[in-house]
Amino acid sequence: MSGPTNASDQVARDDAHLQSLGIKPELKRSLGFLSNFAVAFSYISVSTGTFTLFGLGLFVGGPPFFWSWPLIVLGQLFVALNFAELASHFPVAGSIYQWSKRLSNKTLGFFTGWFYFWAGVLTTTGVAITVPLVLSSILGVNGSGMFGPFSWNVWVALITLVITTIINGFGIRVMSIINNLGVAAEILGMVVFAGILLIFFNHQPLSVLTNTYGLESQANGNYLPVFAVAAFMSLFVVYGFDTAGTYGEETIDASRQAPRGILSAILISGIIGAIFLLAIILSTPDMAGEITAASKGAFPIADAVHSNLGDFWGNIYLFVILAAVFVCTMAIQGATTRLMFSMGRDGRLPGGSMWSKVSSFKTPTNAAIAVGVLAAIPFLVSNSAGVIAIAATGTIYLSYFLCNLGVMIARTKGWPRKDAWFKLGSWGIVLNALALVYGGVMVINFALWNNSVFGDWGNALRANTNPTIDTLSFLGSAPLTSLPTIPVFETFLGIILIFGLIYYLARVRGQADENQADVATGEVAIA
């Protein structure tokens, strides 16, 4: 049988593949490879994560925290390779929820999706609040100043969510155009600024990358626990590459382009991020002083650009960051929207039929609005949205682990029995095992908190990555010190687990899997 000769033929073949999986094609299929890659790259958003979190890595671990970047990228590459194979077989909205459900069972699929959904909502919250932080730096305003019931930062974050909700609800083409422009600006900006800093403003020798500046003293002279906390800068950045898969129902030639999008997003992000982080470290004139400044809340990347290039170019760079943070918010909301749409279509969320409706733009507009509203709620009740988003990131890593666990079970039973465009072949089990080992270690790292039970691993630095809930606060209040001293990550995970169990037992357990395809291969042959 000859291959498709034009885009319409390919779309027809893609839709036939979707129907073979038991899914009715409803979303507008118009994304090519570049747009598919761009939404995943925007979710990762190296500029966003490094700008806000470089200071954490620097003041905790010093320059050697740089080495966490290639280590985390490598670990996530193991995960991404598995996800690429899954996306080739199942280019379906909802990515890891759908993959888990189809290759294991509806219970694991439900909780993988349930955890990932709520984590995605709060990650949208956490990135939206970064927009005013960058804007405040550009305008030179005090973002914590109050305007009515909310601070300037909260107002800007809420307005950001309104705009991204409109874009995500209006149509995939509008979203992809804006997103592609933002990604082009981010990549160009990072490469240009990194090149200038490396060539003209190299103030540190390469040996600085092994100079801990005595920071191992924070863990009784043991640098490894310190490094594990400093690595959170990288952990908070390098995820979301599965977004290329979750846009599969809107991508032309999805079985080929979605895996390419996943792998391109993590590899390009990894390379650009490594060069950029190296440039910032080597261009920092006073490393000891910058470590101290970072511990007090400074932004070392902004400091390095301003001190070396001056205020004008420093602000140009901040505009690049602003564009990156905005499209990152839009991409995360868009990915979470498609997860909500996918779970709603399967009856796996309360009000499922509402979230599975597709508008005249062939977009899940109801789900986009719902995600925008849910992401805004933390701003209305708490001053600690960023802290809660930290817990959400750990939950995303747990969701990845659960998905890979389901895939490993399927591999031991002979999956895949037929090839897709991207295949791991005999390396599948090995790479799956590496992804599970890496993911399990990272989940444990997220779960540790400041407690002497963990010895050096539970030192005071853990208050930066998994604080206790008695440090949270609501609008206009002091920290809620009356709450128990239990960690935020475990509290967040426990709450969504309890509500998930209640909903699963009440509504999901007895439901049939209407969209389940052949359990051996995960799909049936297209005639």
C-alpha cells in the first residue's frame, strides 16, 4: 500500500488510527512537527525555570550544581525515550493517562491522570505568578504592593491566566502561532546572550565548576545531600516533554511527529540549557558575593546580564524571559486542558461530559476555561501558590513513574507486539528499567524534608524544596503556625489521593473502558 500523497490523505490516515483506538476524531488536526515540538519546548521552558531557580541552585550548591543539569537531562531522556515509543503507538490527548490506562488497567490509568491533572493545574499557577516577577524587574515596580484585595503580582498573574485561557479556548492555530513566536524568541535569545557572555565576559575559570565554596558545611561536610537539594533547579525545569504526545490528536502524521517532538524538546532544551548555565556561571564576576546575594532572593541570571551588558541589554533579555514565561504558562495550561478533555471523555473526572465538549473552533474550550479558573483559585486564597507548585512538580514526577511502571508491566507481557514508527526494540525493557530507577530516586528526593530522621539528607536546606504546611499563609495573614509540621509535598499528594479514591470508588470503578483497544498491542490494524 502506498503512503499518503498529501496532507489531507495523512489526516485521513491519522483519523483512522485514532478510530482504531476507539476514539472519535473531533479536534482540529493542523499542527506540523515544528508546532508540536514548540508546545513541548515551551512547557519545559529553560528560560523560565533557570531565571527563577538559578539562585536556589547557586546559594545551596555553588557552581558545581551545574552538573545536576546533564544528570537530570540524561535521566529524563530515559523517560522521554519510553514516552516517544508510547506516543508513536498512541498519539492521543491525555498522554500518560491514556498510555497508562491502555497498557496496564483503568485503576493505574486513573490515578496517573488524576495526579497529573491536579499537578498540571498548580504548575500553571506557579508559572503564571512568574510573569509579574519578570515584569516587575523590567518596570522597576514593587510587585508586593497592594491594589485593593490583591497585590500587583497577583493582579498581573490573574490577567495572564485570562489571556492564556482565551488563546487556548479560541483555537489551536492561534495558540500555535503565538507559541512558535515565543519559542523562536526564547531559543534565539538564549543562544545569543550565552554566546556573547562566553566570548566577551568570561570572568571565571572552568575549575569554578568544582569549587563548592565550603557549602558542604550545610550538611556536616557531606556535599552529596547539598547537591541533591541544589539539583532541584534542574528538576523543576526538565519535564513536560510528553506535551508533544498530548497534542497528538491535533498533529498531522502524529505517530511520527509526536515522538520526534518529545525527543527534540528534551535534547534541544538540554543542550541550550547547558550552554546558557555555563555562560552565566563563567560570566559572574564575584561568585562568592553572588552566592550570598542569591541566598537573599537575588536573581543571578539577571545580575550577570546587567553587570556585563548594561541595563539596556539586560532589559532586552528580560523581555525575552517575559515572552518565554508567558508562552510557558499558555503551554502548560494547554496540555492540562487536553488531559482534562481526555479524562472527561472517558468519564474519569467529575462533570466529564462538560469537559469533553469541543467548540466550533474544534478546541476543548470548556476544559480550557475550567483549567484557567482552577489555576486562579490559589491566588485568591493563599500567598503560598509558589510553594504549593513545588509540591505539584514532585507529583508530576510521581505520575511519570506510575506511567513507566504500567509500561514495564506491559513489556513483560510482550508489548509491543507490532511496531510503530518509533520503536525501542530490545532496548525497551532496559530503558524502561533505567527510567523507573531514575524516577524512583527523584520521587524520594522530592519527598524528603527537614527532619533529623534523614540525617544529612534532612538538613535545613530541605525547607527550600519541601517546606512544612505550617509555613503557608493566606491573604493578609502570617504563616499558619498552628498547622502540623508535615511536609507540603506529602500533604498535597495525600489530599488529592483521598479525593481521588473517593471519586474512583463512587464513580469510576464500575465503569467500562469504552475506548480500550486490543489489550495485547494497544491498537488494532488499520485496513
